[in-house]
Amino acid sequence: MKIYSVDRIENNVAVCECESEIIKIPTSQLPSGTREGDLLGKTDSGFIALPDETAQKKKSLFELQKSLFKK
């Protein structure tokens, strides 16, 4: 399963990235409540939310910021 990160949402279109691939997806095709920064899995039947993976990604990014900006 390919995992996409929602970079931004503008004009009812989500701009998503997977490695070096960038795709635009109408928000009507996304799970309800999808926000910028969320991770989505691409399945044969469409996109699914990946809340556990999203939380882990946000946590690791927060830890990285903490380590870079610590005093």
C-alpha cells in the first residue's frame, strides 16, 4: 500500500506526496476529516486514513524539532 502525506488542501483539492510523486486528489475522495499533515493509504477501493501512522510521524517531527532547537 502506498502512503501519501497531505501537504495542503486548497479549492477542495488535496495536494499529496509519496516519495517524489505529487498527486492532486479531490477532497470528496478523501476520508471525512482529512487535514493537512495527515497520512493516507491508497487501496484498491480508494484512500483510507492512517491515524496511528500520522500520530507517530507528528511525534517524531516534534522530537526532531526539540533536538534541533534545544538551548
